[in-house]
Amino acid sequence: MASPLATPGIPAGYQAETQALCRQGAETACLLAILLVPLFALLDYVVWRQCFPLFLGMRLGCVAVMGLIFALLRSRFGEAHAVALGVLVAGVVGLMIDIMTIFTGGAASPYYAGVNLVMVAVALLMPWPPLVALFTCTVLVGCYVVCTLATQRITDLRPFVSNLFFLITTGTITVVSTLVREHLRRREFDHRMALVDALRHKSDFMARMSHELRTPIHVMIGYADILLEDALDGRGWHARELVQHIRSHGALLHRLISDLLDYAKTDAGKMEVTAQPLRLAEVVEGVAESFRPLMERKGLPLLVECDAGLPTLATDREKVECILRNLIANAVKFTEHGTVRIEARAGGVESLAGFTFIDDAAEGWPPADARRVLVFVRDSGIGIRQGDVAALAADFQQVDPEAAARYGGTGLGLSISKKLVRLLGGRIAVRSRHREGSEFVLCLPVARPPAARAVAPAEPRVRVPSAA
């Protein structure tokens, strides 16, 4: 159903927002009327006791009408006609006050001030377009004039002119305030939409720039590999060392930019999932092998154990590799003594006893009847304090500032992994003891993830092993 506020040239989002605010304002006005209209019966009893029974009946009738309008506002009809029902609220209360002025002195009645209160309520509660406010105030003042002139002969115009002057002034202030608020709301809406548009363009830009930023780094690393393998093989050791530094820092830059771009793509909802048959043992061993040189330079063993009966998964290989690289990279980075051990096996819920999911949305996961595989990444590194586990997947955040200063990193690895694993229908869990080591587990479903969809194969990318 089209909004009654629909106006050519005005954004549909702004009109829908205005309609919702008008409905909210009308509901608030109804509740105020239900509360205040009976309360003013105390004034009737003190000032116009002879009219108290009549006025009480009128007030209770007004409350009944307000209750009916409030019920309509809560319905789909009220959602589509919030402005008209809001005008009706003001009109019903204003008409009740006008009738009361007839019984309390007509042109000289002080009850006319109630119409002023209605217009003040319109100015405060109703985010109407200025023309609607002008129409409502005109009706309120016009009803007062008609009721006063049609029911009594005015012998002294001074009270009537005075009352009318104040009513017109209040109505003018109401219309002007509505006009100013409309202008401010429209400006705020335009600024907000411009910000949303800018953020969308930024996200789209970052997602599009993935290939453009990675390509020159691939080229630089590729040339460094050629020099290391051919031109400098067996001679020029100083030059070879310099080229190794070029490659090492190129690999580091590649990893940092990849983290940033992957974060931008997942944050913008641009990350796509390509489900394909995947042998998990092959992926685990391949990713682990890329970290073996770094562990050998540290003089530490990197142990990999995969069950022979692991089922074939239907998932996105590239994203599983990215998640494993992040988990293993953290284990290798923070381990100075001991070992890093990686195990892959089929497992049930009992295998996760003592673990904490790093994703709040993982409550109730995994379903008891779901088949899944588990990849454990255990290290004997610095560990994590129990109170810091909840902050593990926060964007740009590293839980230990001292460790961050010593080991470096962007703080995006686990955040990206959390987003990617949810796309695959899995979760990441952790258990750790400070100064004793950490154990992360990647839980993946065997079945095709719900988020997966067929897409064209991506361009093959150069896989760069992490360097020191």
C-alpha cells in the first residue's frame, strides 16, 4: 500500500521513516490523552462543579475514542494511515474542549487554553509535513471560532479577540516549528544516506581492489624467487641475502594486504563460497608444510596427524586454507619452546568439552545429528588468559598488548577466520591456559554449507608461504 505521504521528488526511504515517526507520535498522543483528559476532571470539579457530570461523561467518551484510535494505530490500517489518525486525535480532543467552552462562558471561557495545549502537543509529538500541521491548526482554531460564534451572542469582543490572538499565535508557532523540524530532519536524513552511500562505495572499492593490489606483489615475489633459484644460485651470497629480505618482506606485505582485503570483502558481504569436493588431509598437510621452514629455523617440531578415514567435504578449499593459515600462523608465531601439533579427525560434540566458541552466535551449535570434522591446532606458546577469550575475534584487537608489540600482526586474522568459517557453516572454538599454550579447533560440517553457491572459478592465485 502506498504511503499517504508519498510525494514525487522525496526519497521513499525518507517518506517511510516519516510515516513510522508519525505513527509513533500519534500513539504517544493517544496515551497522553488517555492519561491527561480524565485528570483534568479535577479542574472541572473545582471550577465548574455544576458541569462536572456532563464534562466527566465527555472526557470518558474522549478516552474511549482515544483507545479505539490507539488500537487502529497498532494495526496495518494504522500503519498506512498514521497521519490521518494523528489529525483525528488532535481534532477529537480539540472539539471536546470547544464544546466545554460553550458551557463555561463562551468567548470569555478560560477553557480555550486547552486548544493551545493541543497545538503545543502537535508541535512536540507529530513529525508531520508543514501543510498537515497548518491544516490541523486551522481546523482547531476554526472549530473554536464556529462553536463560539454559533452558540452565543458576543456582547464584549475583547475576551474573544484576546483568546483568538493567542490561539492564532500558538498555531503559527506550531507550524513554524514543524517547518524547522522538517528541514532539520531532511538534512539529517540526506547526510545519513550520503554516509551510508560512501561506506557502500568504500566497501565496493576495497572488494574490487583485491586483484589490483595483489598482482604487483605476486610479480615482485615471483621475480625474487627466480633470482633466488637461478641467477644467484651458488654465487653472490650477499646479493642472495638481500633478495631473501626482499622476498620475506614482500610475503609479509602480501599477507597484511590479503588480511585487509579479505576483511573488507567479508564485511561488505562480497565474499562468495564455491563448494567443491575437498580432501581435508591434503589441505591440512599442504598448509602445515608451508610453515615447516619457519619452525625449523626456530628449532622446533611441527607435527601433523590426520585420520585415514576422514570423509570428503563439500566446501570452499580456498577459505579452508585461509582459516588454517591464520590458526597455524598464530600458533607458530607465539611458540618459542615446545611444539606445534595439528590433528584432523572426525568428531562429535564430546570432542569439544572444555572449549569455548569464539563466536557468540555459536550458541546451540553444532546440531547433535550433524556430521563434522575437527582440525585441532595445539601449541605450547604464551597462552591466553581466560578473561581474554571473549575478545579473541574482535576486529583490530589483540588481547595482549605486550605480545602484540613483540610479535606484531594486524589483529584481523581470527576476525576474518570467524567470518569465513560461518560462511562455511562451521565454527571455531578455543581452550587455553596462560603461559602454557592454546588449542584452537576448526569445526566443519561434512555436508555442503547453506551459504555455498556455484560461482565461476576464481583466477588461480600465487600461494605465498608465510615468512619470518
